[in-house]
Amino acid sequence: MLAIAGWMQPSAAETIECNEIDSIPAVISTQGVYCLKHHVSGSLASGNAITINTNNVTIDCNEFKIGNLAAGPGTQATGISAVEKINVTVRNCGIRGFQTGVSLLNGEARVEDNRFDGNTRTAILVTGSGSAIRRNEVIDTGGGTASGVTQIEGIRASGGMDVIDNTISGVVATSGSTGNVYGILLQNMDAGTVKGNRVRELVPAGSGFRRGIWVDSGNRVSVKSNTVVLNGGLLTLDAGIRCGEALVLNGVAQDNTVLGTGALSLALGLVNCNSLGGSNYVNPL
């Protein structure tokens, strides 16, 4: 476990006029601004560290962490959870040691300027059009031992939204399994924007595959200025960026870079992407 000193300390712009969250687990049932003024940690095998049960909530961690490493790699807990809530914002948090770092489902949310590390299945999970995932660091996702997990994602999202300027570094399937890994997995993403993201160090297990940025379903998606490094070797069948589910009206690509596809997967560097101009660059090495 990293020492507390290794974590960022509050900046001059910290949120101090707020409702303080001073321990976990915690439940938020009243609208407002909530914050951390120190690190909080627990050992949750399941459940949520913070549950949001109302609309119009901002959680600003002031760059303190919500930690759960003590629960071990078998945890099935979630860091911050909300279901069918609108105008929810999670910012400036360090979230580590959960199966899912943030899970904000079927609402409208913003997840911005956070650091996720050591989460074992999915760092960021957001569903709901009008949401945004931006400027997050997602580090070392995977390594869990909970049963039934065959897929690991840095970011997973569904709905028309913006996924902008995130770094995903290290998405690793559990050794000894057949595990697929995604840097960014997007579903039902109609009229979304995927821009300026950086994806690297994706490590599947067994016969599993790796996908950099994958629009599994959706249309009219704009995919611009992303960088994906696969490092899969020359004979792998991995894919870099997929812009949509069909060849027509699915998605456009501009100024993306995909490296390390391998010789057999050069054609999978960009999948179902209509060029918008500029330069999309794919290299097997």
C-alpha cells in the first residue's frame, strides 16, 4: 500500500464550504456539496463506500482518497454509487481498492479530475446521456479474485456523452483466466464525443483479447486525437479503435494514433471509422 504522503494534497482551490464526509460507508440523502477534508478508508467486502440517494449532489474530495485496499483483491464493493440520479458530480477524488471505483447508472453525471488506481474490475462506470467523463487518471485496473469476472475495463460508459482527456494506463486481466481487457468500452453511444484520451498497457489473459477504445454500439460518434498503444506483439489479433457498430453513419475519426497492433491486426487499428480528414496513423510495431 502506498503511504499517505504519496497522495496529492489539497490545492489552493479546495472546497471548504461543504458537508464533510469524515468516514465510510456514508449515505447522501440531501442535495448539496459534499467534500473530504482528510483521507477516508475502509475494508468493504461489498456494498458502497458512498451511496448517493438524491439528485443535485457534488462530491469534491479535495484530492484526498477514498481507500479500500484493506478489503483485498476479492472485494465486490463500489467506491461511489448512484442509480437514476441527475446532476451528480464526482471530482478531485483518489479512489482505490474497489471492484468498481465509481458507478453512476441511468442518470446524468460528471466524473472529472479524479485519480483511480488499484480497482479490480472497472474504474469508471457511467450510463446516461448528457453525462461527461473527463480529465481522469485510471491506473492499474484489474487483479481481482472475485469469481465470475472475465472482463476488465478502465472506463465503461453507455449513452450519448463526452469522454475527453482521460489517461488509462494498465488494465490487466487476472492471470490464469481467459480475460478480455478494454481501455475504454462504450455502448449505445449515439452522438457522443471521444477525444484526447490516452490508452496503454492493456494485458489480457489466456485467449482473451485487448481493445483500446471500443464503441461497441452507437452511431454518429466523433473520435478525435486519441492515442492507443497495444503492445500486443506481431502475431496478436487485437484492435485499437472502433468508431461504431456499422459502416455508415456510425462514427468519424480524425488525428488518432494506434501503435503496436501487430502485423496480423494492422487492419484492426481503426474499425468502422470514416475519416474526417487530418491524419489517422496506425503502426503494427
